[in-house]
Amino acid sequence: MSFASSYIEKQVLFPAFIPDQPPAGLGIIVVIPACNEPELWRTNDSLARCEPPGCAVEVIVVINEPETSARDLRRQNDLNFMLLDDWKETHPECSFYLYPLRPEPFPKKHAGVGLARKTGMDEAVRRFSFVEKPEGVIVSLDADTLVERNYLTEIEKLFFTQLKPVGATIRFQHRVDELQDEQQKSGILLYEAYLHYYKQALDFCGYPHAIYTVGSAFAVRADAYVKQGGMSRRQAGEDFYFLHKLTRLGRLTELNTTCVYPSARVSDRVPFGTGAALQKWMQGDSRLKHTYNFKSFLDLKNFFRLVPVLYRDRPRRTEDLKVSLPLLRFLEEDHFMHELNEIGQNSSSQAAFEKRFFQYFNALKILKFQNFCHPEFYGYQDLNQAVSDLKEARSVF
């Protein structure tokens, strides 16, 4: 029985798309969801320019649309499917195997990038399962994203010759140089600054699973993908939920020796994320200039410092905790004492206690705390000032 047999039987939604037997030495499969992408060829060309790794590589492009999509969108998708077939014919020297998939239109209830990414990643699992390659690497990329020439070789080096992590996030930088509109350029720079601020602030406050969650910039081992239950079908934020679930299996590595370059385009496809944030910015919404107040991360830092104390001397009341008022009120509403008792009763050591604690007070819980204390307790802070406060605090602590 293969490492993925049970997952394929219970979790995979579609029969096999690719009839070909996987190539010998298959080690990396890049998965690209694509919906109404007129410049999909740029991503293909970017991958084709990469230095070839020692292992065989496949690229799976999931050309998808919801069942409610307009005729023009379907026409563009049909054209892309044909163009990818043509691209294969005109690039016989290409070092990877290209497989465009064209599933039936997705049901309205689940249609979106999450289901598209899952469809491609599940097909990748099936491919690795066929050759019994649990250590095979599934790479998540987007159809509007370019990559550095050493992209594939650095992924191979990381997963097969160095740390052998369960997964990795990959350095990213939005393509600001392609923008002519100064307002759009300033918007993407603010958004990217926010992403770095939030991740680095989580690092600062002692959260052990501080990671970037960018859908076009991560990779995962096939067996880890299976163990944590596969990609979410969420219509947005699928990368956030998937990657933070993955941290339960081990620490994710940051791959900073290569880079992906996502588009800085405006989009209304999902309610949040880069495209949505930019669209609001271009419509006059100034919220990109502000972010979560750095004081809220100081609250979390002081709280997380108490974790060893909570293991040794478990308080009986929330009021006995030496935490800030905003955090105290949040913990009361979240029934923290009940959760704390559950964690303590199921932990045989401090290490086990801390692991369970951060499974409870995870990235989603932190985000809920931020939205709870803003703006009732803390006003949103100027982003540049918050970045400055973080920098100063990191030099002190």
C-alpha cells in the first residue's frame, strides 16, 4: 500500500487527469491554478528559463472556472488550454513535463483558488504515490508569478540534500517595476511592508510558528501534505489555513536563496489578499497605511513568556494572570481557563504543554485577538511607525 493510498481514496475529489506514467526520478511537481489568465505563458517561460535540477520535474496547470462563470472567461480558459498544448510543441527542449488540466466547472459553493490548488496538488500526490515517492516535493505557484533562474535547483537542494523539512515558504517580491501607476506602486509597497511587519512581529513576540502565507510561495513534502489532510477548498485564505496546519508536523523552513515575483495587479476575485487590498487602495481606501498597533504584540510577548509558569503554577482564575487588560478580556471571552486545564491534563511534560498551548493559541487565535483589541483598546497604528517600533524593540529585547 502506498503512503497516500488512504488519502487518495478518501480525500481526492477527481479521478486521475494524467494518463502518462510518471518519469523516472520524479522529484518536484509545480502546481499552478489558472483562471482567466491571459499572460499564463509568462509563468511557463519563466520556469523554462530555470536551471534544471537533478531530479525530473512536472508542472501541472489547473485551468478552472466556476459553473457560474461568464462566457468570455470560459473562452479565455479554453484558449489557454490550447495554448499550453501548443507551448509544449514549440518547447521540446524544456526540462520539465507540462500537464494542463481542464476539470469540469467547479460548483458555485466551492469554486475558487482553494479548490483549484487542491485539485492540482491532489494530482501531484497521485503521481508521487504511483512511484512511491513520499519525499517528493509539491510546489505551489500562481499563474501571474515569475521565478528566479535558480528556483528549481534551490528547492531541490533544500528538500533533498540539506534540511529535508516538511515544508518551506519561499522568498517573494512583488513586481513593482512593471507598474506605471504611482498610486498602485505605493499600495503594493505598503502591502508588502505589512506582510513583513506582521510576520516579524509574530517572531518578536515568541510565537513559534511565525510564517509567511503567500499562495505562490511555498513547497511541501508529499507525505506531509497527506498527513495534514491536503489543501483546503476555501475560496480565499486557503494558503493561510493549509500552512498553519502544516506547522503541527514540524517547523517550516524559509527558503531565501531564491525568489518568486508575484504580480502587483488589482483583483476582485477574493475578499482579501493582495488583489483585494490593492483594489480598495485604488478606490481611495487608505487602510493600507495603518496596521495593528505594536502594543498588541507586546501584550502577546508578555503573555507567551508566561507559558512555562502556566505549566508549573496553573492559576485558577483569569484575573490571576499578569497580562494586559485587552488580553485579559479576550481570554475571558475565549474561556481560556477551561482550555488551560484541558492542555494541562493532557501534557506529561513542559515541552508537551508548550506544544499543546500553541496549538490552541495558534495563528488564527492571534488574528482573532488582534481584531478583538482593535479599535476598542488600541487604535490602528501608522504602518511606518509600527515598523519603527518593532525595529527599536528588537534591539532592546
